[in-house]
Amino acid sequence: MTGTDPEAQRNEMLDRWESAAVGWGRRAHGFRQLAISSWMIEQLALQPGQQVLELAAGPGDTGFLAAELVRPGGRLLSSDATEAMLEIARRRAGEMGIDNVEFKRLELEWIDLPTATVDAVLCRFGVMLILDPAAALREIRRVLRPGGRVALAVWDAPERNPWATIPTRALTELGHGSRPDPAAPGMFALSDPERLRDLLEDAGFVEVRVEPLEAPRSAPSVQAFIDETVDLSFMFAEGYNSLAEAEQVQVHGRIASLLEPFTAEDGSIGLPGSALGAAADA
């Protein structure tokens, strides 16, 4: 983040996600993490007729699973902070024939909904990216009806997710960037399970459950891995795309070297990954 003013930082993040939506749209069918989404759905024990809110929905995968389970009479409110991401989710819902869904632009730190209006809330890989996750969790607690449930997913520690750290490490080692601030909003900001648990309890949630979830990644080649990372990580894309062709070749070579322990004889890549799933009662 280049600015120190919180509002300027929020606007900068929104602008980046608007720009990133094109890449996420291209990868919507590939980067689905259905095992994590399924775990989240299981925690909610959804019933027909219920109202479900998905925050930071992106392409909408997790919420679309919920929409099927609350039929008949139930609805999904699929939300994101950027219109570009919402447009991707709208298009995909149409392609999938999901009609019990409404789309709305909502921000996590101040959810523009009345108090106690939804039965369940989903947020996959969103809460750790904002400036004030405690405020977001208080807002989630506010909009849930008594007895409602929340299910979240955040990324586990960096060392358990080499697929995410290797590209940034390559840029940094070659002098094209600096290491991310671990205290700043980002994919590993809530990787401490005890901190995540404390934030949920401080927001008023009870029966909090936090557990690790496997989230492996694969790619058919080093180039495919880099192409996917450019589409899904605006932090890496900004650095990588600003380089001259010769510098990109160097970065490619360093990434290939770092990926060697995870590379098969045919050149395909298989990387471990880990997320933290959290669920709680309102």
C-alpha cells in the first residue's frame, strides 16, 4: 500500500481488485477450491427457505453451492466490493441456471444490510485482505439472525503454501520487489488460528471451530503456473508485468528452480497448500 490514509488504502485495494477481475474471470472454472467451499457449506447445515449472504464472493462458487441447498423458498445474496467481480458472478450464475440469487455490492467492514436479516454468512478468502477484520466480523455478527451461522476460510501460514510464496520470493531475490509486510492486509494476515479464533469470539460468536484444510495446487508446466499466478495475484502481476522481457526470463528461471522439488518428470507441478476453515454460531 502506498498511502497511509485508511480510506486511500481501501480505494487502492478496490482499484486493484477491479483490475484483477479480468484474470479471475478467465480462471473462474479452474481455481475453485471446491473442497474448501464444501467444508464451509457443511458447517452451515443449510435448510430450505433460509437466506444466505456470501461476502467477497468473487466468481461466486461457494455461494452457488449454498443456493442449491436453500431451495425452495430460500435465496442467496452474492456480494463483492467490486462491480467487475459481481459481473463475473452474474454471468456464471446465468450459465449455471441459478435463479434464486441476488447480487449486490457490499463491503465487509460496513455491510449495508439491516440487523438480523440473514440465516448464514459465507466468506472465502476475504476477511484477511481488509484493513479491519475485527470490524468485518462484528458486522457479520450483526446481520446474522439469532442462531445463525458463519463459515469462513483464510489462508494458513506461508510455509504451508509454497505455491503462493515462490513467485514473490523469485521477484524479491532478483531485486524486483520487497518482501510483503506481514502486519499488512494480505493473504496470510489471519494465518494464526488463535488470532482468528479470538477475533470471532471478540465479535460475539460462540462455539468457534478453526481447523486446517488441505488446498493443493497443480499446473501442467512452469509457464502455466506463472500465467495463472499473473491472473490471480495482482501483487505478483504488477511486479512481473513491469519487467523487461530479459528480466521476465530470469524470473521464470528462478521460479522453475524453486519449483524443482514439486516438479514431476513430465514437467507438471504439484504443490501443497493449506487454508484455515472457521465456523461459529451467532
